[in-house]
Amino acid sequence: MFNRRNFCQAAAVASGTLAMATSNLSRAGEAIVKVGQPLIEVARLDWVCNAVAQTADGRLFVGLPRWPGYENTPSIAEVLADGTLKPFPGGEWNRWAPGKPHGQALVNINTVHIFDDHTLWAVDMGEDAGPKGINPGQRILQFDTRDGKLLRSISLPESVLPAGGNLNDLRLDSEHAYLTDSGLGALVIINLRTGVSLRRLADHPSTKMNPERRPIGEHGRPLQTSDGSDTQVQSDPLEISPDGKWLYFQPMSGPLWRVPTDALRDTQMTDKALGDKVEFVYDTGPTTGTAIDSAGNLYFGENDKPRVTVLAPDGSLRVLVQDPLLWNPDALMITRQRELYIPVPQSARLAYNRGPNGKSTVDMPFKIYKVQLPAYLGTREDVPTVAGQSLVGAQS
């Protein structure tokens, strides 16, 4: 069981706002009306970029996954002032290729984050072992951005990340890491003090992609594998509320759910009891990237529309920015300067997401944009201090 409760009590307002915004979108071949904040181009890249992270002093890092057709990438890099990329942390870390060892190498980085200090966290999905295999090299990494030193490497036991599991996104509070498993559908919680990890809601519908909700991309075309089946992306983006009390999450194709973080961390609570605490939040569409700010506004990078929308705590939904340059925006990031960074990997245009004999329709180069947040929206959300002081800079 789970609770179907709207985000506050404003679903009708949100639905109306969404309908007006959708009316500005085109059918295939028609012009798209630009709406909202103006886009500012930040960087151009020769590789797919699906994640960005920025230090307090303004250094910008990018996550460059080794997706099919773009395997020859340094995986993580710093964007320098002149627009060039400097591999991070450098050396053999950035030179992995099939057949090489995984120990001191970045294999397939799926996300990068810098939270409230100088360290960079990365989720490495490892080598793809297929839907029934265990990915070699799959782990969570923490680096010091000042010297590239590895501070932490976390590998999960098969009981927490079984065969077919794929770590996707990551968030922190003061003592825990929270991740989604987009391969099988589940939430993973790691106690950063003790190293104890938990697999949660693995059998709950909130972490599963509903086959009736297809992973729609540009102009209504579903993402499909080479055999013509829909691309399966289970639990994908996630966010922690500013007070640290709620974890928001969803399968790529929606909808959005939330669950109390204290219940997730409770090792004595059964998954059945935990499932009863899951709440329906909003009927989102296909979403690849999210962010949350200090006021509790949730930002959604929509996969089937070239835009970013904002769901306010009162349940109202509005379009922050809509532009034909934003097809398939991914992991969003809010800076201390109240700017929202938007990487655009064009995932629905990649050949391997376009079904049998799929051909790429990518518009090169790949780009990262940013928009200035309006004054009515909150500031950047820091890592919530739920229990004690933040541990993100600690070495284990």
C-alpha cells in the first residue's frame, strides 16, 4: 500500500498551469515558442555531458558518460576559463578502456556532484554486464577537487546491488548517501560513518517504471532499444527536502513520490511498513534531471519537452524556461549565485535510444546552459544537517 496524496492541495492549479505551458509546445515540425528565463551558453563539448558540478569558488566540473558511440571520453573533466577540458583527477583515472583494470580508473560515470564543500562525488556504473549481470567496477567515489586525491570508494554487496542493478543518481545528508537503482528499481541508503548499506522499496511500485507510461522523448517518440522494446529506466532522479525529512524520487517516466528519510534509514522497519509511508506527490511526465532549492521548489528537466518546470510547495507548476535548444535536459544544478545549470546530452537523439537500426540525430556540439533564477525562487540548497556535522569532507 501507499498514500496517494497530492503535493499540498493545489493539483488543480498545477494542472491548469501545465495545460497553458503545454499549449506553447509544438507538434513535430512546428516552431517552439520560447518561454521564461533567457538561456546563457556555458560550454560546448565533443562528448555527451549529462551532469555538472561547481565548487564554491566557481570551478566547473562535468560528467561525461561512456555511452555507446561516445566511449573515448575522460569521464570527468574540469571546464577551464577558455572552454577547454582538463581531465580530472588526471592520469590513468581518465584513460580507462575495455580490458583495463577498474581499480584506479573511471569506467562509466553517470553523475557528478559537489555538495557543501570542496569534494566531488561521482557514481561510476562500471562495465555493463547486461540485465542479468553484476557490473564490474560499479561504485561511488569521492575526490578532493583541490589535489585530485581519492577520499572514498564505496562498493556495494550483492545483497544491496544485485545482478541487473545500475546505480543512477546520488544525494547526501550529514551522515548518509541516498541513491537510486535504475536497473531493477530500488533505493539504496549508505551510512557514511559505519559503511552499512540498505536496499529499500525494491518491490514497491514507486521505484518501477510502469509499462503504460512510455519513456517519451522528442516529438512524442519513445526511447527504444535495438530490438524495438522501450528503454527501461526504473527509479532515476531523487532529491532531499531542505529540512532533510523527505526523499523525493521517481522512475524516469514518472510519477513523483516521496518517503520519510528517517523511515528509509530505520533498519528495524520492514519494506512493507516502509511502503505504507510512501506518498504520491505529482503526476510528472518523463523526467531525467531534477534539483531542489532552499525554499523547497522542485525543478524538472523534462525529457519529452524542451523545458525546465518548477513545482512549488503550494502545488503550483510553472515553466522556468522553454527553448528548442533544451531537448532532453539532464541533471540540473543550482549554484550559490542562484543560477540553474542545465546540461543537454540529447539522449533521445542518440542512436542507441532510437530503436532498430537507429540513427543519431544529435546536433553537435553538446552544450551546457544556465539561467538566472528569478527572485521569487529560493537559493541553492545545502546538504541538510540531519544528525551532527556534515561528513562530506571526511575520509573513510
